[in-house]
Amino acid sequence: MGRLSVDLCGVTLDNPVIPASGAFGYGYEFAELYDINCLGTFSFKGTTLLPRFGNPTPRIAETPAGMLNSVGLQNPGVEKVISEELPKLKKVFHKPVMANVSGFSAEEYAKTCELLDQEEQVGWLEVNVSCPNVHGGGMSFGTDPQAAASVVRAVKAVTKKPVILKLTPNVTDIAAVAVACEEAGADGLSLINTLLGMRLDLRTRKPILANVMGGLSGPAVFPVALRMVYQVSKAVSIPVVGMGGVSSASDVIEMMLAGATAVEIGAANLTDPFACKRIIDELPAEMDRLGIDRLSEIIGGGH
């Protein structure tokens, strides 16, 4: 293993940098800009059992040090992802990919995961129980430890690949949800998803987003994300994937010191499509500056 290598649920990553779901499509769009095989892996666009058109527009609002989004899990459905998106991805990405899955019942999560679990390209199932932009699914599971645990049990019953639960920060005690997921059999956890927020248009005096509220991401959320990664990694013994406002090599190292085994990067890709490549390129020099020999040795070092 190299200086940057880490082990995520039994799968070796060349480095811990992972573009987050929703910020990297299905990968091949970014492959037109650079060789995406330099990534540790990436989490592809949130996928549901059936196709979803998503929320009405406007879906995006700017905010200081971040952005709000209310896309609403727009995707072609799992069958088209398997038949159309994954074959295109296979031509440009030659590593295991992380499949991000959303649903509106434990049974729906399980069925979608069961189908993706059979795909050779899929290395991990990132089960999103934290989307704040849909009604009756997503975050409604992630805010209740027992509901989150029920999703874990349903998915684990029909899959063999590592299951990583993506947690919402919109809770009072994120560690309690994390522990419930671990006890139900989760192989890993990823956090945080976006924080719930909104903006108003001062001229119309109405919400900017058609969905009224949306998910806040970007540098503004980094201290909150870091705190939650720290709390969760102390509460569980399974790997944690940290995310939320990460935009530099030093942010990656800080997340790993807080307890993250790997680090996802979301909003930064939307302002700089080369963000992940740049961070990977900058990591060795930042490690040298801080006297770090191997990244795997610093995981949880801030505890």
C-alpha cells in the first residue's frame, strides 16, 4: 500500500478522496476533463427503484460560503442505471464504484440494493437515509435510530457487498443513529449529508427554492461536519467516511484526524470540476509539511 492508501470496508483505495453523490453524476462527464482513475473511488448519483423527475425549479440558491440545493433525487431509476449508465462508466473508470441508493420504504431500499449488489462494478452500497429534499423518504429514516436500523437490516438481508449508511446532520444526537446502524449490521457510515436551510427573495418576499427548503453544503458546513465525524467515530468501531465542506488537502487531513477513513467531496466539484484531482495532487506535499508518512496512520489521531 502506498502513502495515500486506505482500507474502506475491506477494499483498498489508492487514496481517500471520493467525489460525493450528486456532485459527480455517473462519472463519465468528468472523465472528459481528466482521468478519473486517479480517484480513490466515487459515489454516483443517488439512485431509486423507479425513475424520478425531481423537484420543481428553482432548485439551487446561493448563500455565503455555500449553496442550497433541492434537486429531489432526479435519476433514471435503477434498471436504467444498470443497463445504460454503468456500461458507459465501465469504459472510463476501472475501479469499484460506490452506489448511492435512496428509497421510500425499507423494502424499496432493499430491492434497489439487491439489484446493484449483483453488479461487478459496484464495490460498496452507500444507503442514503438522509436526503432532506424529498417527502416521505430519505431523511425521515435517518432521524429515527430504529427506522435507520430497519433499513440496514432489510438491505443486509439481500446483499453481500459492504453497506455504508449515509447519515443526516438534522438530528439531536447523530451518535445514537450511528450506533443503531452499527448494531443492525452496517459495515460503515458516511456523514454528513446537507443541513436543512432556506433563502428568501427580498423582492418577491417568497422562498427562492420551489421546495421552500433545501440542503446547505459547501465550506460553511465544514466545522459541523467535522464535529459529527469526530463524535460518530468515537461511538462506533466501523469505518466512517467524512464529508461536508471539504475543499482542500488540509481539510482531508483534518477530517481523517477527526476519525474519517475516507473523505467525500461534494460542492467543491460544482465550482471547480478539477477539485478532487487537485486535492489528490496536493496531498503528498501537505503530508510532508505536517510530518505524516502514511495517511492510514492518522485516522482518528485527533481523539
